Amino acid sequence: MPAQALFIQIMPKEVSKCVENGEKVTLIDVREPFEHQIARLNGSELIPMKTLVENLSRFEELAGEATLVVYCHHGIRSLNAVSWLRDRGILNCQSLAGGIDRWSLEIDSNIPRY
């Protein structure tokens, strides 16, 4: 767990900088598999929103190794997922503000928008 509380959301530019600096960040995609096929962030793990409960131990494991950055299409589902995870004691997680759509606009225009 981090020394100080993390904001519930993180901006794409902040995540990109963390990745570039080699900080321990795990990207979690909570969208549906068909969305993940259309567009995804390199190295992200797909854990669809509807499977959060059954994957709680996976989140606990991942959060023990790195900060979790959870994303979806526009940032609503991921914000709900992070809120749910934090309610269950997984505090080392943040929602990607604006989701993969904002990432495509601000960081990597090669990622398809849909």
C-alpha cells in the first residue's frame, strides 16, 4: 500500500509518464472482450466488469505487486470498479480518467477510437 492515499482517478499523461519511468503499474481493462479486441493498452490484462467479484483475489495479488490503473472506454465503469475495489480494501488502484478514448486522444492516436 502506498505511503499516502492515491487519488481515485489518474490522468493519461501521468500514467504514460509512470510507464516511461519504469514505475510498477499494472493496467487492467474492465471492458468487454469485444471492446478489448477493438482497442487496448499494451500489456493490459482484461478482467471484465461483470467478473470483478470472482477475480477479487487476482486484484489483491496484482495490487501487492504494483499500482493498478483500471480503464474502460470513457472512465465510468473503471471509476465504479476502483470504488468497489477500494471498498474491499484494495487501495492501491486508480481509474484512468477519460478511459482508453482519452488515452487515444492525448497519448497514442494509433489506438482506435470507437
